[in-house]
Amino acid sequence: MEEVIKILLIDDDEEDYIITQDIIEDIPNKKYLLEWVNSYEKGKENIDQAKHDIYLVDYRLGINSGLELIREAIGSGCTTPLILLTGQGDQEIDEKAMKAGAADYIVKATLNPYQLERSIRYSIEHARNLKQIRQLNMDLERRVEQRTQDLELALKKLEHTNENLKRAEKETLKALEKERELNTMKSKFVTIASHEFRTPLSTILSSASLIAKYNAPGDEEKRQKHISRIKSSVNNLTGILNDFLSIGKLEEGKVTNDPTDIDIRHFSEELIEEITPMLKEGQHIIYTHQGENSNLHTDKQLLKNALLNLLSNASKYSEAGKPIELSSSITDKACMIAVTDHGIGIPDSDKQHLFSRFYRAQNVTNIQGTGLGLTIVKRYVELMSGIIKFNSEINKGSTFTIMLPLAIGKIR
Ligand code: ADP
């Protein structure tokens, strides 16, 4: 069945309707249905209902102009073609019509069936093409949006993979660094062991041979002297081995902080009892405590190891006969424990490196050690959320002070 093209003429002059009707009837081989409204408002109303295939809009519509109607219709989204009709040819109106969005511009005086048919056909085709283009454009936009989303997703995945790779790289580097450190430690251990083990081992050997000789009843004192030399050498060796074991455990993250309630006075007295046999001749530890409270919540083993280390340094780096002071004090917020000796002290230039691994001050070349003890002490204290400081004057002595929090939290 042939398609009927519905035309709406918007024109305030009935005469024009009759003429247009006549012209349309003269168009061969096409079916048209012409309807007519005679005002701007009715025209707008019909355009809004979108019941027609094309609008013929007169330039003059009472006090309004057909151009305004076209502009308004297009502005409110009309996609049906609108053709502007004018009384006479005018280039300016033609251009205005084009700018307003009219599909064509026809001068009524020259209107004939051929021209009208052609204009309607072109306008409808053009509008159809425009619609298709719009549709294609929308499809395209949708596809672009979809692609953009896909790309964003892919990008995010890539970023994620990248982050994972970076993390893995960091971890590998860390592991490598640890491996390197362990290797350094192993070789340092071999160096230190071959150097530091020699003296205590030869002491043990010579003392043991001498003990074998001093077997007469009056030699008791000499025997005791060599027994204590053997003991102290063994202690030295044990100390070196312990330092390496402790640092190894720390490196592997195997040392944990398990706080319990401690009475610092009782704890210190036990500690003194344990270390006294290892002190040099004539050395003894004077202990004092300040504060009514003596209760502390911290890791007993970590604190014990840290203080044993500081006390044995105090003994090692001061002469026989010199006293060592151990003091504790507890306030509302913190516990302070200090170890003071009157020994060789620490040169100013060495102070800043003292807690570095393997570091030994320049004035200790004749005294055995690994340079690991203070590194271990500092790590233990940090595990207990505390801090360690020291004061020292060369040839006068040193004080190492540990500060621990009473409540959970770090001391600053
Ligand atoms: P080590 O005693 O095995 O050398 P530490 O890490 O315990 O290792 O100490 C590092 C360095 O700090 C020591 O070699 C020494 O130079 C210095 N030091 C530590 N404690 C004292 C102290 N009480 N008096 C003087 N020097 C000390």
C-alpha cells in the first residue's frame, strides 16, 4: 500500500490552505493528507504531538513569525522537517530560516506541484538521514563510553598488577638485602670468631695445663685463680656466641615482646646475683630504687637480656675494683633503669655510631667484643616500646639509661 504523507499547514490565511490543497492534489503518483491550523499556538500544540510527517509554516502568523515557531520547535527537540513559506523571495529570510533549522524555504508565489513535491521529498529524506546519523552517533557514543569503561577497567587491573609487581619487587629486594646482611654477618662471625676466640681458648688451654701442674696441697690458691680464668674465658666465648644467636633471631623476627608483671626491685636483685660471679675482682653492683611503686609490666626476658648486656659492658669496660651502679625509678608514667660505670668512657667521635652493628669505639682495641651487644639491647628496648640513651666521658665512665612506658604506648 502506498504511504500517505501527513502534512500540517500552519498558516493564518485560509486562502493559502485552499491554494496549497489545490497544488497538492496536482502532485502525481503521491498520496498526501493536508491538515491546517491557523495560529502559532495550535501549530505548536500539533508539533508537540508529532502526528505529522512534515510542517509547512507560514512566515507570518498573526503577531508571531513562523521563524520563531521553527526555532521553538527545534529547540524543544522536534525532528520532523519544517518548511518555511513566505510571501515573496527574500535572501535574508532564506538564511534566517536555514539558521533557525528549517528544512527548506519556499516562496508561495512560485509554488507549484513539482517544487512542493520535491521540497517535501528532500526534507523528509534529509530528516530521515539526520535521524539515522543521530542514532548512529548515539550508538557510537555508547560504544565509546563502553570502550572507555572497558579501558578504565583494564587500566585499573594493570595498575593493580603493577602495584603487585612493585610490592613483589620490594619484597624480593628486602629478602635480598636480608640475605646479604646474613652473609655479611656470617663472614663477620668467621672473622670475629677466628680472632676473638683465640685469646680465651689459649687462656683456657694454658690455665688447664697449669691446674694440672698445681696439684700440691699448698697450690689451692693458684688453682682457684686459673679456674676463674677458665670460667671468665668460657663466659667470653659464650657471650660472643650469644650475641650472634640473638642478632640472628632478631633478624628472623623470632624475638617477641610478651609482657608480664614484674617487681623491678626483686628482678634487679636476682639479676645482680646472676651476674656477680662474672664480674672482675673487686667489682660489685650497688643497687638503688626510687619511687613507692616497683611494679612494671614488660617482657621479663627482653629486659633481663638488655640489662645483662649493659652490666657486662660496665664490668668489661672498667677496671677491677671499680663499682658499678644499677638504679631504677618508677613514676606515674615511666620506668627508668640506669647502669653506671667508672670505666674507660666513650670517645665523642664514636658516640653517634655506638648502636650500629659491629661498631666498636677506638679505645677498646685490647678488650674483647663483637660490637653487637648494644645493637641487640636497642632492638630489645624498642620491642618493649622503650628508648635507650647514654652519657659518657672518656676515662671517667658511662651511664646507659633505659626508659620504659608503664602503660601501653611508646615513650617519645
Ligand atoms: P662489644 O662490647 O661486644 O664491643 P657492644 O655493642 O656492647 O659491643 O658495644 C659497642 C661499643 O660501645 C663497645 O665496643 C665500646 O666501644 C662501647 N661501649 C659499650 N658500653 C660501654 C661502656 N660501658 N663503657 C665504655 N664503652 C662502652
